[in-house]
Amino acid sequence: MALLLPIPIPIHGVSSRSRSASRLCKVWGWGLLKIQIQRGGRTQTPTPTKNSLGLSNSNSTFTKTTKSSKKRRDAAVEAESDAISILNERIRREQRKKSSDSERSPMEAEEADKYLELVKQQQQRGLQKLKGDLSYKVDPYTLRSGDYVVHKKVGIGRFVGIKFDNAPASTDPIEYVFIEYADGMAKLPVKQASRLLYRYNLPNENKKPHTLSKLNDTSVWERRKTKGKIAIQKMVVDLMELYLHRLKQTRPPYPLTPAMAHFVSQFPYEPTPDQKQAFIDVEKDLTGRETPMDRLICGDVGFGKTEVALRAIFCVVSAGKQAMVLAPTIVLAKQHFEVISQRFSIYPNINVGLLSRFQTKSEKDEHLDMIKNGHLDIIVGTHSLLGSRVVYNNLGLLVVDEEQRFGVKQKEKIASFKTSVDVLTLSATPIPRTLYLALTGFRDASLISTPPPERVPIRTHLSAYSKEKVLSAIKYELERGGQVFYVLPRIKGLEEVMGFLEQSFPDVEIAIAHGKQYSKQLEETMEKFSQGEIKILTCTNIVESGLDIQNANTIIIQDVQQFGLAQLYQLRGRVGRADKEAHAHLFYPEKSLLTDQALERLAALEECCQLGQGFQLAERDMGIRGFGTIFGEQQTGDVGNVGIDLFFEMLFESLSKVDEHRVVSVPYWSVEIDMNINPHLPSEYINNLENPMEIIHEAEKAAEKDIWSLMQYTENLRRQYGKEPHSMEILLKKLYVRRMAADIGITKIYASGKMVFMKTVMNKHVFNLITDSVVSDVHRNSLVFEGDQIKAELLLELPREQLLNWIFQCLAGLHASLPSLIKY
């Protein structure tokens, strides 16, 4: 018997109308107590529902259909009736998505087993190193009234408050979390809430969900969760196939030479313990294994990531290969060029070159020719190094600094290198995607979190903008003989700030720097600032990474709400690179003008003001900034279904079980279709065909090859001879059924009365993954997995042709899930 409890206690955060309402509680299997709200003595009636055509149940809403809309509907019905065309269109869309991966060679099952095992071992190492206590569940005590939360079993609700209340079958009151849903209030013991609730974050500024979930009907929530799960499966399979392909690539291990020991001895500092481990990790990647390296070096600003890269470059270049160093800005590229040139100056046989947009055409052409002929060993530059004009003679290593600052197209180009050359990525605040790959072992990571002994934490001051505070901060730094960065989000406004500063400090050298300046002007400004001639540099975020100026120990950032969290962290890292205490002053206009997301971003930055916290900051950043930069814009809607935190937990779970996402296909000729259906082609169609027997034979050959070949064959046939008659359509459907069955591992299809049986080699886990993706409720709900077969019970025994159509539609729905599965 369900337990019903009245709850008379007023709860902080609930409207007076809600508080005065009578509430009935009922214990639910998922740990929530449901409260049905009756307002004004009447139970609220639901709003009229709409039917599948989007029309209300009320008769008054029906309107007359115009002739044009009727024609459109008739055309749609005709298109829908041609099931082969619909299937072909879906196959074409999938093929377009695959076209970028056409270079990947197929992998045999035995080979795949070996690499899957490698990935699993790597995952375990990644988890041991980095996972720690990472959890996306929310601490109920950190919630504020009005925050949106997600209960895994029920869905999205609004947090109301925490209140003591009597527990069922107990006289002692306990703390409950109260959550408002679309059709009532629920309460959940705090201990259970910490295990079952997630914060609902969206990947954009708007944190409000479209609608709250219902306690009485969780089917909508289950559908939303399934959509998120399917999206995750597709992402995981894409990642898996990319990394399996990378593991399949081989190159000879690089030799360990005495010259390396000499190069290492030139490093003037004592490495920190984390740095030493990073050196060992990279050395093992290059000299101890045959698969290309793909390692992330995650270290805070000034913690020695560059030295790790320099040693990797030396190892590769001394073996006769080229190394590319890719930086997001010319300022950073130039600094890398100077550091590398200085370090390699004692090796006359190693040539270093810088390629940038600031060079003349003849200089660029000369450099491109040297790269192509192998006369440049180390090439430093911005995204221009990824252009089609740059042809490498023997590229062995790609070093990417601050990958998160490159655009989508550049990231795709970087990803294409990862299957053929060794890649080392340096980042103080890795993009969440990078972090996730590191956490789950698809990619190796070395974490440098120990600061150099002389480093002092940066003091961060966050406040509303005032001229007095700005002048006070600058005056303090100038009086102790230092220099100042003054950063704005846009070029517009730099002149105005410079005028204000020149008026306030007439005897101080002040300059402007931004990316739209002429090359010589920008280079001269940067050079003067690094030499100490310029005391205040008014600039955009072009100085975000790379500049290493020991004497600049105050940075002022105006309009911080317009910067991303990773950007702010990098900008703050421009100061505090010596043993002096550094100050970062972050100014916003007025808190009332800031979005919730901007406020949360700033609070996170204040919390992470200790040294070495870029990695933890990226964890926090994951739930705050735009999701489009992580997995691409198309996934944003899928995240909105469940919220970022639950989405990430589902993603992590899916990644850790990646070997279960594998469907084993069977040979086409081994599939039995036990249906006595052999239609005869009409004589007029046969007469129209040039060689009927040859055409049928070619169709069978296309089906045996793959579904894409069968689709192309069918479309060519229709282009040449027009739409086939019904009997020919039946023959084609039999070929499609056999091909699709082979692809998803079905070996035999037969019917008995109202039952359809499909013998299969798939396991129940794969069956569940496939059926989750099926759009049609009719097909999905009729399928049952038992032993080594899939069974479906129809409402009545169908004639043979209708039965074939049903099987065709059912298999088309199952086949559509293949992009979510690894196929070997």
C-alpha cells in the first residue's frame, strides 16, 4: 500500500499560493516523495494535448485544407510510400559524413581485438593518474533556490530548498531536498539527493530548460535521455575509430643517442618532479613504442612545458625528421622561434625557420622551398603552417601550443596529422574535449602541477571598474620599477584608454598593441616592451599566451565579462613569472549587468588563484562555457536534453564501456531469408531492359559488396529505366533485407504465423543499443531478444509481400543505428 503523508511545513522559496495548498505525498520507487498540488479545492486539469498532426483535440481547431496543401500532402505520401528511396537518402547522408574518413583502411576483427585491449589498458592508466574523485553529481547544500536540477530517473526540476521533515515509519525528522516539477512537488532525503541529482547546466547563456519534467509521466524524460544516449554513442564510436586507426599506424622508434644527454645538460634549471616525469613519458613515447605519440602536456603558465617540447624536437630532428611548432598568434610564434633558435644555436646542422603573415612574398616562397626540400629542420609559425602550400619533406613531430585557441577547421587539420605523425600538445587550460580524452585513456597526458621553487601565487582582485582603482594599481607597479599590461576585449577603446593613461602618467612611455597593426610596428612595440622601454602596454588579448616578461607584474583586464574563462586564466599568467608578487586586477562594469554564466566564470577564477590550478579550472570550465567548442555545434541540442553534467557522466560511462559498442557483421552469402516469395517481372518491363538476367546478376553483386553499392545500383537502374514495377521492387527489397541483415549480424530470417524470428550473432547489450535508436515505436516495442534470436509478434498474420515490407522497414530502422556502433 502506498504511503500518503500530508506536509504542512512551509518551505522557503515556494510561493504563498503553493504553501497554502494541500499536499499529498507518495513514496516512489526512485526515492522521491511526490506531492500532488490541488489549488483552490480543484485538481488542475492538464492543457489539451495535440495529436500527431499537431492539432488540438478540440473540434474547433480544425480548419479547411487548401488545394495546395493537399497536393503537398499527397506528394509527401507518395514519397513515403517509396521505402527504398527513403532508405537510399539516409545511406547517402551517412556516406557524406564518412567521406572525410575515406582514407582509413578497414580493420580485421582479430586486429580490432588487440587494439581494443590496448585502449582499455590505457584507460585504466588514465583513470589512475587523473580521475581522482571526479564526479558530476551535485552537493545539495551548494544549490540555491531556483536552481535547476536533474534527477536521473525523473528528469528536470527546480530546486526549492532543504527542510527538516518527518521520515516515513519514523518519529525523527530528517533533512529533505524539495524539488518542484511540472505537475507537483517532490521531496528527497539529502543523502539520496547527493547520489541522484545533477546540476542542470546548458551550453549557452540561457540556463533555463524549455519545460520541467512530470512526476506522473516519465516517458518524455526517458525519450530525452535516450536521445542523449544515442548522441553519446555516436561521438564515442567516432573517437574510438579515430584512435584505433592511430594505434594501427606504425613508425620505427627513435634512437636514444649520446647527443640527447648533451642537449639535456644545457637546461640551466633543476627540473621539478612533475617535469621529470613528463620528460620520461615523452621519451618513452618516442623511443619505446612504434605507434605515433599523441600526448597532452598540461602545465600551468611558466611551469616548464616548453622544455618538454624542446627535448622531443631534438629527439626527432636528430633522427633526420622535421618538426613543426604551431602557435595561435604571431607574438607567441615569434617567442617560440627565439627560444628554439637560442637553444639550438650550438648545433649548426639544425636549421630553424619562422613562417608568418608578416613576411614578404619572396621570404615566404624561400621558406616554403626550404621546407619542401628538407633544408629547414624546425618550422615555427601560426595556422599558415597548415595551409595547402606548405609541403613537408619528412615531417616527424607536430607541437601544438594552446590548441583551444585555434578554429574548427584548423583543429580538424591538426586531428588529421594525429594519425600519421607524433603530436605533442601544450596547454595550461586544456579544452574540455582534450581533458576528457586524457581522463579516459584515448590520449596520454602528463600533468605538471608543481611550481618552480621561486614562484609566488598571483594575487587576483575582482571588482567593479573605477578610475581610482586602475590608477592606484598602475602607480603601485610603476613605483616598484615594474611594467603593466592593460588589456581590453576589443581594438575599439584602446585609443581612449591610452589617452586617459597619457593624461594620468605624462612622463611614462605607453604603447598600443593589437593584431591588426602592421608587422614591423607590432614587432617594434613588443621588442621595446620586453626591453623595458615601454612601461604600460595597452593591448587586446594578442598577449594572451607566450609573452615572458619578468619585469611585468601587474595586469589590468577591463570588461572581464567578455572573456572566456580559459582566456582570463591565460592573461593572468602573463604576470608573476619572476619572484616578485604579481597582481591581476579584473574589472567588470556592474554586477547587475552580468549574466549568471559570467558571474559563475569570475567566481571560478577567484577560487583557482593558487599556482598550478589550470587543470582544475578546466574541470570547472566544462560546465560553464559554450559546448559547441567541445564536440561541435550539432551536439548542443542533445546536451540540452539532459544538461551538461549528466551528459558528461553518460559520456564517461560510455567511453569506459567502448568495447561493448561493437557489432559483428556476417558474410552476405551466409544470410538465409526463409520466405517463399518469388515475384515475376512483367513482360513489358523485361522487354524494356537490355539484358534482364545480367541486370539481376549485377544487383546481386552490388548487394554482396555493401549497402552503398546496392544504393548506387538501384538509383542508376531508376535513372536509366524509370521507377521499377511492383514485382521488381519486391526483388530489390529482398536484396536490401539480406544486405542489412548481414551488416547487423543477423544470419537467418523466417516467419511462423504472427511471429517473425531473426537468428543473430549480436549480444543483448548491442541489441539494446540498436533498438534505443529505432525511431518507430511500432518496431521498437515489438522486438524482443531471447537467446540467439530476435523475435517480433505481429498483431495478425500478414500476407507474404506485406510481411517482407514489415521486415524491410524494421531492418532499415535497426540498420540506421550502425553509426553508433564499431563495425569489424
